[in-house]
Amino acid sequence: MEGNRWQLVRRWCWRRLPVLHWLPTYDLKANLAADTVAGAMLSVHQVAQGLAFAVLSSVHPVFGLYGALFPPIIYAIFGMGRHVATAAFGITSLISAGAVERLVPPNASFTANSNSSVLGLSDFEMQRIGIATAVTFLGGIIQVAMFMLNAGSATLLLPEPVLSSMTTGAATNVVTSQVKYLLGIKMPYISGPLGTFYIYAYAFNNISSVRLEVLLFSLLSIVVLVVLKQLNEQFKEKIKVVIPVELVLMITTSVACYCADMENTYGLPVVGHIPEGIPPPQAPPMNALADVVIEGFGIAVVGYAASVMLAQGSAKKFNYYVDDNQELLAHGLSNVVSSFFFCIPNSAAMARTGLLYSCGAKTQVACLISCGFILVVIYTMGTLLYWLPMCVLASIIVVGLKGMLMQFCDLKKYWNVDKVDWVIWVLTYVVTISFAANVGLFFGVVFNIAVGVVRVTRAKTISLINMKEENCKIIEDVQHDSFQQVKIVSVTTPLFFMNAKKFKGDLMKMNKRNPAIIKLSEDTNEFEENILLNPVSNGVLNGEDFKSPPPSATRGILILDCSGMTFFDYTGVSILVQIYMDFKRNDVDVLFVHCLSSLIKALQHSGLKPEDHVFFDSVSIALDVICSSKACSKLSDQTEV
Amino acid sequence: MEGNRWQLVRRWCWRRLPVLHWLPTYDLKANLAADTVAGAMLSVHQVAQGLAFAVLSSVHPVFGLYGALFPPIIYAIFGMGRHVATAAFGITSLISAGAVERLVPPNASFTANSNSSVLGLSDFEMQRIGIATAVTFLGGIIQVAMFMLNAGSATLLLPEPVLSSMTTGAATNVVTSQVKYLLGIKMPYISGPLGTFYIYAYAFNNISSVRLEVLLFSLLSIVVLVVLKQLNEQFKEKIKVVIPVELVLMITTSVACYCADMENTYGLPVVGHIPEGIPPPQAPPMNALADVVIEGFGIAVVGYAASVMLAQGSAKKFNYYVDDNQELLAHGLSNVVSSFFFCIPNSAAMARTGLLYSCGAKTQVACLISCGFILVVIYTMGTLLYWLPMCVLASIIVVGLKGMLMQFCDLKKYWNVDKVDWVIWVLTYVVTISFAANVGLFFGVVFNIAVGVVRVTRAKTISLINMKEENCKIIEDVQHDSFQQVKIVSVTTPLFFMNAKKFKGDLMKMNKRNPAIIKLSEDTNEFEENILLNPVSNGVLNGEDFKSPPPSATRGILILDCSGMTFFDYTGVSILVQIYMDFKRNDVDVLFVHCLSSLIKALQHSGLKPEDHVFFDSVSIALDVICSSKACSKLSDQTEV
């Protein structure tokens, strides 16, 4: 009993702690060198982006450094992606900024110098990071709850067009939020519906207050970053090393800023004082949780959606397996735990994963090594970051989102492959930039499902079987005469409430196209679209070469091949029974072939009597029985299935 | 130009005014007698139910009589159902009662005798009917808007199990609301979530205040109604007449009540003063519309859902055609117009349609004739209704809902046919009785779609084609050897985001079942569920009698028959390309057969080069090409499609 429980615990750990798999089998010789180089490169990127995303989150930049330190450690224990560097991320930062700016607006009544005991930061900054950690905590809790509900399997509702569109839209929103830093204009925090457009409108109206020095600095940074990264990418093979472009840029601009004293001379905003060291852990303010529910859900879903895409991409590229649900647990726990260490919401990011690819990282050890470097930065280099201009950080953010913004090029692909997906992409993008990433994602998923449902309801439900090919042998045995009245129709789709009516309509229309229509009902007027039944006749060769058989008194036969009917519901069964009855009334026997045993049972419960002999194992058996019974002129001794 | 426009108007009228079809061709001789008898019977029923449903709507009983007069006239002009008697209806009355009780509660400060000029009714009563007409008006406007959006075609989202469950639940709610009249206890208006249960709890707690006379009266009425109606139904064929049970009951109980002066002696609540005549039309209070939006939507959707089911039932029974969207227009207009005549929300009702069936009504003329009788009642017999006991009205309501409550018996049917539909029925019922009809309907529809989506994602996606049957001729021409490596798989479903991943998994699993698995990747551990690819081998006879072919250096061939793939989206196409690439890497050529031309285009845009020669018109052509190329030992001269 005791041993049994121990076994269960062990099995659970084995399943839910991927670290137990990869760590013991880690090949030091093959991977460590590559991982160390990649880790060092990643740490530079993490420091720059950490500072930047913390500013984007409306909290003090130092918290971005913590956000690059703790989450990767938790993820390495629970996560399965090998190139997934979790840390602060543009889209989730933007969502949590909404909560921070709403609950702790900058003009709140704080005395400027009321320094709290933590790191020498003001109460105002501590209030703000408190809200951000509350969002982190709640988002993580929701992700863990989703893991418990096995929601990871619902990722099939997040297809590529929706994710691509949402991330592109969110990247647009992040770029928009950086406009004020790039242009150097003072702008209030603008959010809410159509916020993106209001920001551009505000910038346009205040075009005169643009600081040219700042704008130049930004443009220069962006150009340098883009060009150097591009060159780096192109000549990677030759020079065998990746230049730490961000690090170079940060050092040069900081030095330039310090030497020219730009902060005071030109009023160039700089990062300012970065405290050194890590404060003791502190629980996020639980009383704020109720106020950040919407943001929490946004973080949980959007962060997960963006992360799982990257994890799956890495798994596909390097041929290993990632469990969607396990990823939920990993990201949930890394959010929950890191929220106790003053971290803003974290998730995987495309730029970091791309960096790991191009630096040749092999495993998640690269992320752990980068954590080591970051720890060094936190304890030693805080003061060196003082002179880093904000506009350089903004440029790093914008260039970091290049990959996401480039997804615009996917539009051509979608247009060529499926115009409907193109429309979904465009609409989701518009909704995302007009509202927010979480609204856009929700819209995209719901709209996509709705489109899928409409497509299912409109899909082709039947196809006439080409008897010549299918039953080449049998057809020869039978005289032309007895086949005159047999039609074989294949049900190509499951029958359920979405398409059952269409199925009946299609079947009727197929008979209508038959030239030998006999009016059976006198109750017709122009208003009536009810299709009249008629004895079906030979459907040889896709119903094309009919020889308009004369209306005969013999009973017609319709064979329904149900092999494509992989499932059904009550509506589907009742439509089948209805068709059976309608055709029977009009002297057409309907035979069912290749039915699931559950379908046979359901049809019999719904009114088809077993003595009717309408179920057969295959088309050929049904045809044999028809032929033999035609010969005997009676149907009583059919081989029933 | 002018004539053209005239033509358009004429054509529109012809399409949208069914009265132009049925009235000129009305066969007086054949139908008038039957319709008159049915109309007379219907009018009795309409008067009784009209009074009852007005009370249920929390308005003065007289307004129920108007509600039985105006709507059928409008419906006869625009509607297509021949046995659809529109008037006040239990479920919609209960919804509008919610608005009335919320906005004009009984303890509002009205001086009891402040009679308004209309019909001598108090201001309080006029306020209440004002709210009810506002609900009617808004519900009608929403229905007309739905007509314009062509929402009638969305009725396929209202399958029978959902409608049956919602109406049963709503009928339960109506019966519950009549408990106070049946037991004769005074009870405050109880609504909101779990209201049904609170009402029973209240009645149980106040069991001592039940008036035994009232309870006896109710039980007697119910028993008499049920028994007489049952007898009527059974001996209809013999006695050729339908006894107006309600009329008999109303007259006897009124007389008894009057003679014994029960109102004063036993405190038996009676209907009271019913004013005679019809007041001049008056617009519903437009300022109340904003307050009744939820109820308006409830009326529009629930009323329509219940009505269209009955119209379709009549159409099916008497073999004529009903346009779902036209019904929306008819019900919408009958609500809008009648709201100007002090009418409570109206819709078709199962009890009335059943009555029309059993009285042998032929066309909608029966309803028009009943309007004539009701007009007579309104102008002459108001005072005679004074002594009608309320508990008798409640009994009439309860017995009138018998048909809906009997839908409980459908449960067995659903259980036998499809257990999932059974679950949907039960859950929708529980939600409906716990909350309200509109909530229940919404839940049912959404839950049903969700179940449908899940079923689609889990449906079988592929089937191995039995080559022996399919290609009996060709297979003989080919040596066993060259077929060793060919497998034909049929895609049985559209490929889109809901099932694309499953499709790939199924295809991989099908190969995994193959005994000759060759490990191609060394990166395997227990965690890995990624299925390894292997050269596919012969799938003859449903993959059962493999003879474990030795791993050979020759390329395998997988033929994908895409004839079942009736539509696709970007996700589906990219999965197909992925499969093509994965298999190619593992020395398996994938050929596509029976593709839609749009699919071929999409696949070529996604990376399949036209020079690969992978598209074929049919399986046999593909096999021919394979054989001939095997013979020549090269694939260069394939017949490409």
C-alpha cells in the first residue's frame, strides 16, 4: 500500500518533471560549449529586453532583470521546449501595463521621496510592481487551473492564422506604445478601445514637440540593429560567431550619453538608477487579485498561445515531442513562483527563440547559463546602466518584434491557400489593434470556429458511386434491366444537426436531376420548393449518361453507403429514418450498407424494423441479394446483416 | 424603368405575402366547414388561454383576449404555417412577466382608484400592460431584424433535442408559476436564478396556508380536463365532434362560483371585472425599450424557436413547404403590429396546434374564423367571465402544457439513439428550470455546437482502401513485388484546423501498426510519443495480413485519395505538405488522387512543385503510372494531371 503510493508519486514526477529526463542524459561534451555561447548571447539580449519590457509594463526597469532570472529556472524543470526562453514578453507586458496604469496612475498622491525599505525604491514604484506581480500570480494560477482541466488539448482551436494574426496585431500595439520614447514626446498613458489610433493621432497633433535628437538617436539605433543583425545572419556561416549587437549598441550609446552629458544637455530620457542585488521574496498583494481578473486571463491565454507555438516550432525543427498540456503547467508555475520575486508576467518570445536558434543552442541549459550571467549583471553592473537612453531600449523592443511584424508576409500565403483564412487573419488583426491582444485572440478563436461550423454545414454530403469502377465484376453478371432501378449513393460525411437537413436536400436534388421525374403529389405551387420524389434510376457513370427510363411500376432501390458516416446524432438518425419512410412511400427501397453497429441499433430504435432487411455488410452483398431476389421475384430471403 | 420597379415590387409581394397564394385558391366547398368548426373550437381555447396567459404575464386578463384577436390576422397574411395559431404563449408570457414585475412591482405607489381613461382600468394596470407591449414591440423588431439578416437559416443550430428540452423546461417553469393559484396561497413574485426551486420551497414552508377548497377545485379541474380530453381523443373517430372541454368547465365553475358566492364565502380568487370593447390603438412606451432588451431578445428567439418547430411539423404532416426566414417576418410583424393594440408577446403554441389538428382544420382560415368569435366575446361576454375562478384558469394552463411536459418521454428515445443528445437534453433542461427559457436555449445551442465541434475533431479521418475490391482488375496485372511498397489511404473527411493534427496522427499510427518499423531517429526516450516514420508497405486487405517485408532500399509509395476532402483550410493544407515532406525524407513518395483543383493550387503554392508529378485523376491512373515506371525503373514520364 505504502509502496504503491510511492510508485504513484514516482510515476507522476517522471511524467510531470521533464528535468528528470534531460538532465541526467545531458551530454556535456557535445552540448555544453554551444549552450554556454548561446547562454551568454541570450543574457545580453535578456538584460536589454528585460529593462525595456519592464518599462513597457509601467514598472521600474530593475524588475525586468529579475523577470529574466527566475522564470527560466522554473521552466527548465517543468517545460519541455528546448529553445523556449521564458521572461518578460512584449505582449504580456502590454496587458499587465493596463492593470498597473489603471490601479496606480502616475498622478496618485505619493510623496516623491517616501522611499520604501526595498531596494531604496519609492512607494509608488513598489505599488506598481505589486499590481504587476498580482497579474503574474493570477495568470499563473489560471494557467495551472487550465492544466488541471487538460485545456492544453484545446490548442487545436488556436490554428496558425489566428495566432499569427493575434501576435502581429499585439506586436503592432507594442510598437505603438514605444512611439513616445522613439519620438521623445511626453504622452499620457492611452489605452482602451482604439487606443492604438488615439496614440498616433496624439503624436501627429503634437508633432511639433518631437525632440529631433531623440528621433535621430532612435532611427540610428534601429538602423544599426537591423543592419547588423541582418549581416550577422548572412555571414554567420563564415565568421562562426554572433555579434552581440544589443550589447555593443547599449555600451556605445551609454558611453556617448555619459560623455556628452546628454541627459542634462538635450534632456534625453535615460534609464536612471538601477539598484543592485535581489530583494527578499514577498507575496503579491492578494487583495488586488479581484481587480486584475481580466488581465490575468489575458496573460494566461495570450502568453500560453504565443509560447506553445514556439515550443511546437522547436519540437518540429529538432524532432522531439512537446506536450501542450505540460507546457501549461510549466508556464503556470513559472508565473506563480516568479510572482513572489517581483517578476512581471513572463512567457516565451519569438525573438529570444530565434536568437537561441541562430546561436546554436542545443538544450534548455543555455537558458540556465544565461541566468547565471544575469545574476552577475544584477549584483555588479546596475550603476553602469544609468546612462542607457530610453529611446535605445525602445529601439531594441521594436527591432525585437521584427519577426512578429514580418508575419504580415504570411498574408500572401493565406490568400493563395485559403481566402477564408486570409479574411480571418485580417479581421483578427483589426480587432487586436483596435482593442487588445486578448480581445483579438478571443475574437479570432470564436470567428474561426464559427467559420468552421458554417463550412461543415455547407460541405458536400453525398457522392454518387461510379458503379463501373466499384463493382466491375458484379455488374457484368447482372442484366441491364434489373439495374435500371438501382442507385448507389455514398454518404461522405458524419450526419449530425449541422448538416442533416442539407443531406436530405442533396439527396432529393440528386433525384431531381434525374430526367425521369414523376409527379407524385398534386399539392404543388410555385411557392413549393419541396422536391418531389421519384423512383430513382440507374446512376452508372456519375449520373451522366441516363437513358431516361420510362416510369415503371417496379420498385426502385437506393443503396446508401454509410462508410463515410463516422459519427451521427439524433438529428442525423431521424433524417435517415425520414428519408427511408419518404422513399418507401414513393416505391423506393432504401438499403443501408457499411453501417456502424451503433447506427444500426439507433435506426432500429427509431422505427426501422429488423424484418425489413435493409442493412448489408457491403455494396456487393446488397447487389447480390437484389439480383437474386429479382430473379426469384421476391425479397423475402435476403441475407440480412 | 418604372415598369421594372413595379415588377420588383410585385415579385417581392408575391414572395413575402403568402396570403396572395392561399387566399385566391381557397377551396370553399372542401375546407370551409372544417375550418369553421375548428375555428369555433379554437376560439374557446383562445379565450380561456388568453385570460390565463395574461394573468401569467402579470397584466389584466382582458389583454389576453386582445392578444388572441390581432396576431392571427397578421400571421395569416405573412405566415406560411397552416396550423399555427399565434397568440399569447406560456413561455413568452413568463419571460415578459419578468420585465413587468421588475419595472412595475405591485407595491408601487399607485392610488388604487386612479382609473385611467382607457377601459376604466387603473393606472397601475395600464403601466403594466405598457411594459408588456414594449417587450412585444421590441421582440417583434428583433425578429424582423433577424429576418433581414436571414437568420432563419440558422435554425439548423436549433436541433430537436435542444428545442424539446428548452420547451419542457420552460413548461416546468410555467407550471411552477401557477402553483400559487392551484394551491390558493398568497406568494410574492419570485424570479431570478433557481427561482423555480425557491417557489417550491416557499410553497412547502407555507403548506399550512394552502386553501383546501382551492386545491380541491384545481385538482377537480385538472382531472376533468385530462380525462375528458383523453376520452375525446380516443372516441374522436366515433362521435365525430370535439367537446369544448374548457368551455364546459369554465361555464360550470363560473356558475357554481356565482351560485355559492364562493368569492366571499371561501375567498376563492376569481377573474373579476373584464371590460368590454377594444380601446383605440396606442404606441408602446418607447422610453421603456432600453429596460426590456434582455426580455425582448428572449421573446424573439424563444418565441421563434417554439413557433418554427410547430410550423415545420405541420408542413411535414401535410406535405407543404415552410420558409424558416419567412416565419421570422410573420412572427416579427405580428408582434410589432399587435403591440399597438395592447397585446402581450405572442407566438405559436403546441396546445393550439394540436387542437387544430384534432378538430380537422385545413388552413389558416380556421384561425381567422376564431378571431371573429373572439371579437364577439370581447364585445358581449366580458361580464360573464367575472366569476371564473383563477384556479380553473391555472388548471387550463397546466393541462394545456401537457404536450410539452410529455416530451420527458423523448428522453428514452434519445438514450437509445444517441447518449450524447440525451446528456444535452438533460443539461439544457436543468439550466432552463434553474434560470430561464432564454438562458436555457442559449446554453443548449452553445453546448450543442461545442459537442459537435468536439465530435468533428475526434471523427475518423482516414480509412485504408481495400485494394482487392477497389482495383480488382489492375491488381492482377501487377506483380506482387512492385506492390509491396504501395499503400492506398482514403481521406474520409474535410481537413481543417479542427482535425488536421488528428489526421496526421492517424496516418502515423496506421504506419506504426505496420510490423516493419525501422527506427530512423536515435533521439527516442519514453517521453517521446512522436511516431517514427517507416517505408510503408502493402496495405492489402485492411492491413491485416502483412508478411513483414524486410527493410528494403526501394522507395515506398503512399496514395492519398482526397475525394472525401470536401473542403480544407490553411492548417489542413500545411499538414498535407508536412506529411509529404516527412514521408519524402523517409523514402516514401506521397501521391494525391481525386483532389479538388483548388487543393492542387493550394498545395503547389505551399511548396509542392508541379514537376514532382504527385497529382492524379484516379487511383487506377496512379497505379498504372507506378507500374509502368517501375518497369522502366524511372518515374520521369508519369502522366501528370
